[in-house]
Amino acid sequence: MPQLDTDTRFDPDELTAVAVAVAQEAARHVRTRRPEVFGVGVSNDSVPQAVSTKSTDTDPVTIVDTESEKLIRGLLATRRPGDSVLGEEEGGSVAVPSGVRWVVDPIDGTVNFLYGIPAYSVSIGAQVDGTTVAGAVVDVARGVTYWATRGGGAFSDDGSGPVRLRCNAVDEVALALVATGFGYAASRREVQGALIARLLPRIRDLRRVGSAALDLCMVASGAVDAHYEHGLSPWDWAAGSLIAEEAGAIVQIPSPTSRGGDGDVTLAMAPGIADDLRALLAGIGALAPIPVQQDAS
């Protein structure tokens, strides 16, 4: 990793402040737009092109996703001119650039957003040479901001002031509450379902929230004990994985050049169960990739 403290362009505290401010601004936009586009009494048909699909017919993108990313890109261009951006909707270079790369998910949990389930987020991470050094995730519906600076800890704020985050002290896998998610391609879901059938009898229970960024923050806050998921792209894990790691979690993430179609696993585990849970997941085959050709999840 570069010597961040010798170059003000890479000052992680500055990058964290930008990530938090921009994510909160985007979250305000998403929060305002949802009732305008999908609120009670508003038909989807009344908003031209409000919803389209991406990798499969079950993988939606809304007009608010694209609006949110455009807003984020504009704010970053003003605050950090010259930095590169990789976003879920408008893309970016597959190769890791020199300098700072902002990795953006304008709405993580679009299906929840579409249905009005209050579990969707805005996620913004700042990477240097492919390593996340700062990140922020805003739980839009609950109004909670999570953030972390590499080496500086992880925090949340629901409006009443910052709280430092720490993982749970759980030390038995059988008592672990584990979060996960599923891909949109049927072939991947079939494999994931079989893995769940083998895992579920060995843990306390499973949670499927629908936003990987929030799952990772839940590991950090102790709302769950672990998260694993196949097929995440960098915008899904860039910010949340750092938040979990800075809260004490043992984290395994894909390559910064990976994409969801590669099917690599992302892990975040409370330290007291990390070795045993990793062994359990390895034993049922859950650490191997589940690739899907041309899957953009």
C-alpha cells in the first residue's frame, strides 16, 4: 500500500470526509425520490422508464439508481477532480488506476428499494492501488451512516452522535447469526441454495437482508456475526468490507479487478468464530467461486 501520510492526495481522513458527505447527499436524494417515483398512489407506468433490468429479468435498475450515480459522480468531480470513478450503473475501468479510485454503488439493495422494503443503502469507497482506505455506507431508510478510515476505526451515527463499532464476541459457530445473499442467475441460485441447506443446521440462523453493503456494516455493528456471499462486484464490498475490518472482523474480499460474474466469495466474520466458520464453509464447498458467464450482479 502507498505511504498515504506523505501525499495529501491520498490522505485517508480527507477521503473519508468526502465519502461520508457525498454518500449522505446521495442518500437524501434517494430518500426524497422514492415516494415521488414509487410512493402510494404512484403507478410505475406514470414514470417513463422508471425500471429496467440488467443481468436478468429479476435484476432491476431504477431511474433513481442512475440519478443517484450521476449525482455522486458530479459531487466527486467537484470535490476530487482528477480521481477516477467505478460505478455500478455507469461503469469504469476494469484495471486499477494509479491514484484514487472511487467505487460507487448508488443504491445497494435495489429490489428492496423497488418494493419499499426499508433495507437499501448508498455505498462509496475510496481505493488507492486497489486497497480501500476510506469508505461510507448510508442506510437510507433508517438514516444511519457507517464509515471507516483504514487504521482509524469504524463508526456509525444515527443522528445522535458517532459510535465506535466492534464485532460481536461470539466464539461458537453453532451460535452464529450469518448473513448472506443470492445472485440473480438461476444457475448460481441453485448452487447457493444447496450450500444453504448444508450450512443452516450448523449455525444459529441465517439472515438475507438484500444489501451486501448493509450486511457488512451489520457484522461491524454486531447485528450479525458473519456475512458471506458469492458474486459481489467491487461496488458491493469496497466500503462495507473496510467498515467490517476496522470493527475487528476477519475479512476476505475478491480482487479489485473482479466482477460479479467471477463468482468469488466475500467473507466478513467476527474474530472469535473466523477460523471455525471458514473451516465449515470450506467443508461444504462454500469458499469456491460460483461463476456465471456474463453475470453483472
